[in-house]
Amino acid sequence: MTTVSDWLSGIFADAAVMTGWEAVAVVLAIAYLLLAMRQNLWCWAAAAASTMIYTLLFWHVSLLMESALNVFYLVMAAVGFYQWRYGGGNGSGTPLVSWSSQRHAMTIGATAVIGLLLGYIMDRNTSADFAYLDAQTTCFAVLATWMLAKKVVENWLYWVVIDAVSIYLYLNKGLALTAALFVVYVVLAAMAYRQWEQQLHGQIDGQSA
């Protein structure tokens, strides 16, 4: 089991050998999340640049589904940009929305089943490490990214769980710096949920006024 001391040592070791491109990816990833919290359209540009770098990084350490996920993120960066800019009913951009508990339950159940099937395929036919866990985080991240593009407020709660599980994956693959980044992600995702929830209530109050 990785101790706090091992983790911190890994962070410093990673920082020492970290390439310039990796550093750029980390900065862009943080910028993406901070901009998304503020519903800033240009978060998707930061996301696109960061994911191009991370696609290669995850492939190199045999987290195949994580690498494939970043290709999806690249596509979703374009979709998200368009959706946030033109996706509203009047072409003014997508408003914040909230899903019912029933819809969340059905969506989570379906996504978990798909993740299990994908994990089985990956475990049997590829060299992927942590195939089932990798598949589950990938499937739920695909879902949460789509929810983010649609401005579903609860997407941030999904990210809290996804990012927390991802920390375990990255620590076990020696990506301590990326694991540290995801600790920050967990905190920011929780803050973003609170911020979007408050904005949703303000949006509803404004429509009813």
C-alpha cells in the first residue's frame, strides 16, 4: 500500500523528470476546470490542448482506456464549445439543468453494466492494467463529460467519485504528479457543484420572476 510519504516522494520524483509538455498539460487541465466552474466557454480550448498530451501519456503506461478516453475528450471539447455557445433553445447557449433521482439511478445502472462488459473484454483481450476499474472510470467519465457539455449540475458529483478512484489508478502506475492533480480535481469538483447549484437556483428564480 502506498503511504503518504511514498506518495509525496513520488510527486517530487515525477516533478524532477517531468517534461515541459507534461507541465503544460497539468496547467491546462487546471485551467480547464477553473474555467468550467465559471461556465467560461474557453474551458473547452484548454481541455482540447491538455487531452492531446495526456492521450500519449496514458498510452505509454498501458492505461489504454484512459488514453482512449482522452481522444473522446478531444471530440467533446468541440461539442462542448458549440453546445455552450449555441446550444440553447434561442441559440444563446445551454442553460443549467438538473436531473431527477430516478434518471440518475437508471443512468448509473446502465453505465455500470457497460463498464463491466467493457472491463471483461479488456481483461481478456488486451494488456490493460486494472481493466475493470479502468473501464468503469472511463465509462462514467464519458457520461460525466456529456453531462458537463449539457450543463447538468450533478455532473460535478460524478467527477468527485471518478477523480477519487482515478487517484488510486495513477498512484499504482507511478503517475504521482497526475494523482496529486486529481486530488485538486476532487476538491474543485465539489466546489463547482456547490457553485453551479447556487447558480441554478438563481436561474430558476430569475425565470419565475
